[in-house]
Amino acid sequence: MSQPLSGSQTVGPYFSIGLSPLCSEEVASGSQGEAIMVEGHLLDGDGLPVPDGFLEIWQADASGRYISEQPASSVAEAVGYGRIRTCPDGSFRFKTIKPGAVPYDADRMQAPHLVVLVFMRGLLRNLVTRLYFPDENANLTDPVLQLVPAERRSTLIAQPGSKPDTLHWDIVMRQQKENTKPETVFFAW
Amino acid sequence: MLDIETRSPHIRPQDPPGSQPDYFYPPYASSLLRAPSKPLIYLPHTISERTGPVFGHGLLQPNDNDLTAQHAGQPLGERMLVHGRVLDEDGRPVRSALVEVWQANAAGRYLHKVDQHDAPLDPNFSGAGRVITDEQGRFQFRTIKPGAYPWGNHYNAWRPQHIHFSLFGAGILSRLVTQMYFPGDPLHALDPIFNSITDPNARERLIARFDIEKTEPAFALAYEFNIVLRGTNDTPFEEGKR
């Protein structure tokens, strides 16, 4: 029997009371692979930092497998999942490993990517986006990226950061004016 | 092909209109600069979306399910048991689902540095709890009834009494953060967050049911709150079925 879904409500300004225990900068603790640090800012429609938001990351390991069968007993064991709060200046950073390619369907593969959920006061329902990696040929044929208008795809692709193993990726909630940073692509699901 | 420009950007064809809030909802002032302006793009449910983290009981601390027993003394307020089931939309129990809750104390004050409401903190109440559902998708925790509190959205704005809920389901897109409200609260009609869900039936489902059967006589009242999450076999936007 089909049941109507429960409605979403904002996390509000005080989510850290309940949600801090799962917060960690380590998304793939102990997992083998190419280590990366992702840094960026969460920005609102005026281009101002969002100091009271958080991200949730879900990703495969370096061989393209999701660790979703074994229940994790600690944050460190929840490999491939991360919850990261933004700082007072709207910045965020997390450590992980570059995931392997995962299947799209029986015939096609997806380019390496992170699933990223966005939560904050003012957001009545979480948003879903993806982070892709720069200089990745598989991006050109990724079936999900192909659904995104070509001129907006760059918002989903992180850029090389200040250090060799660092990526930079900003999340822009809303673009109010022309000639400002473009709005990040968000997905409906 | 669905016409994404003319549909509400995030409601599936099978969902009643207004059963989820719009991102841009002017009565809730904070939504204005934080809601996307461009249409959302339909995301097929691949293995990345159908999978998600699973948390075990080792994550839980003693008394995570009893917010009245986390300090040396008893918190002030009306003791109550909150219980319910987490189901998917096919009515199946969501087992081993992590449920995180947070709330204000009985005076309407959160234990948070940003909360400057001039109401007392309670040294015996932190307002955070966690539980994991059982094989039937059931959960329960003991707490005190949170107070209403003022906020800055508009003149003389007050949030109805509520408890925040965060849930993990079978896949990462089953994720839900919502709020549980209490029956008969006169602030419901005035609250833009509650009314961002414009379908009255959907709003009603966020109001817990007073449950005399589960009260603990001479000790605590009880409320039942059931939650329905997205399933993982849900493929409304699959290629060829648009």
C-alpha cells in the first residue's frame, strides 16, 4: 500500500545540538586510495557565506564500491559517508579519497563523483548535488552530467586547489545577479 | 519527457501538490537567499543514490534514548515518551534506521550559543537524542515537552512546540529532516515553517498523536509520531518511463 511521504522541514539554526556527533572531516578514514582534501565555501544569493549549514557526502571507495552493507559502529567506520559543518566564515573542508567509477546501468559507467546533500537554516528541504573531479576524461561521457545543460556543468566539477592534493569547490545556493558566481546545479529526486 | 519548467521542481508526479515545501517560500524570510533560482534537474537513481550509510548500535551512548537522564538531576518540564515507526512508502518497516532528535528545553531555550532568547537554560537538559529503529521500524525515546520560543522572522513570531527529527533510510536519497509538532497548538496556523507544506493533510502528518495507551501512569505522557521515507526501488524518472 502506498503511503504518502512525510514532509520535510528545515534543520533550523540549532541542528548542531543533535547532529554534531556524526560530524567529521574524515569521509574515508582508513580507506586506500588517492587522498584528497576538498575545500570551498557555501554561499547564499548575495554571495555571502552561510555559517550555519552542513554537507553530507556519500561516495564509493577507490575500487568503485559503496560500503553500505556492513553497519558502522562509529563515525570512523562509516567509510564513504561524511557530515561536515560550515565554519563561521562559510568555509568547509573534508578529507577523503578519490572514488572509483561506478556503474550507471548495465552498459555505461559513471565518472568518479561524490553525492553531496546540503542542509541549512532557510532551506526547507535538503538539496542534492554532485562533485566531479577535474581533468577526468570520463566526465565527457558521464550519463548524469549529460543531463545538465553544458553551460552549467562546470558548477559540478571541482577545480585544482592551492596544493597538489587539494580541490576547490564552492556551492552557490542562488544566483541573484548576472556576472556573479553561477548557481550550483541541484538535482530533483 | 516531463516539462521541468512548468512543474513544481521537486514533487514527483505521484506526490500530492504541496506535500513538500517549496524551496523559495517568502513567508519564511531565510529561504529568500538560500533557495535555488534555477530549475532542479532530474537525477536518475543510480547505485550512488540507492545506497547509503548504515549505522550500528555501537554508535549510541548510554541514555541517548532518554533525554531526561543525561544529567545528574531531572530536567524541568512535562515528561513524555515519543514513539513511532519509520516506514517506507510501500508500508515496509525501515529497519536499523538512525533517528537523531534535538529540541528546546521546557522554557523554549536551546542549548546553543546562537540562541539568545531570554529564557532559562536547564542544567539538566541538553536536548539531543539518538535511537536506531528495530526490526519493525519502531523507535522510542523519553524526553520533556519543548517550549514555544520567539524568533525574528516577523513581528511577534513564535515557533510552535516541536522536536527536530533527522532520519536515514535505505538509500542516501531517503534522507529526511523534519519536525514533529503537538496536537492543538494555536501557533500552527501562524508558523511559516509548518505552513510551507501547503497540503493540509501533509501538515497533519507532522503532528504527533497523543497516545494514552503508551503513557506511563503517574510518570509520563506519550505521543506517537510515524514517519514515511522514500524507498530505494523508486524510479519515477527512469529512462523510458518519463
